[in-house]
Amino acid sequence: MYLKEYLEKINKDIKLYVDMDGVIADYILGAASGFDKKRPLYSSIAKLEEISKMENVEMFILSVTRMDEGLEQKNYWLDKYAPFFKKENRNILSRESNDFKSSSSLKADFIRNVNHDNSAIVIIDDDPVILRTLKETRDDLILLKDTALVD
């Protein structure tokens, strides 16, 4: 598996942040609610579950929801389809609670404040705008498109 082999080449602890919409759950443009009913992307989930067992990898969710109700829906979805993401490692940010800032701004603000403890910070996202914004935020990030989960 490409991603696992890639991560094995990083000779340090890794903090892996994974987006949800479009990465582990089917993305439907404009669907602001009903996340708990989104189709899981089983092959990506299975690969991430295998990676979660690597000793030097700590996995996190880094996702944004438009409305506060999405917080509960996304956590329910994770409990159902990807419970290996520990509850304390789920960072689901609400645009509603943050003056409707853009997803890229919310994620950049979050990542800017991550204490990396000399760990490599790896982020998987499907949105090129978010990846570009994150690249401008910190120069020590390893940014991967969701296609890293495809063999």
C-alpha cells in the first residue's frame, strides 16, 4: 500500500491528520447536513485502520462542518464506520461557531497551533484550496491529496 510504505520511510513519530468529506466519506456538494447518512469509502477506511496500528503513527481527524449539528453527526458516523479514530483525536471544527470562516482558514488556524513534539505532521485532504492554504501556514507539513489512499 502506497501510503503505508510512504509513512514507513519517515524516520520519526508521525501525527497524521485526515479529512472526512471526500476522503473517508462520500462528498456531496452543497449537502450541509445529514453527514451521518453519507456513504463510507470503505477501501480508504480499511487502509487508514491498518495505518492506525503502526507504532509511530498517531491518527487524528481534522474536519469542518458548516453547522454545529454536524459535530454530533460526524462523531456518530466515525463511531459507526471508523471507530479506530479515538474520540480525543477528533478535531471537528464548526463554521457556525467560528463566524462562518472558511474551511481553509479554520484548518490553518488549527494546524498553526499544533504542537508537533518533533513529530512529522502529515495531512490528507481532498481540497486543493485547503492544501495550498496549509502549505502557506507552516513549511514543516507533509501534505497529501486523498489520492494517496488509492493504490
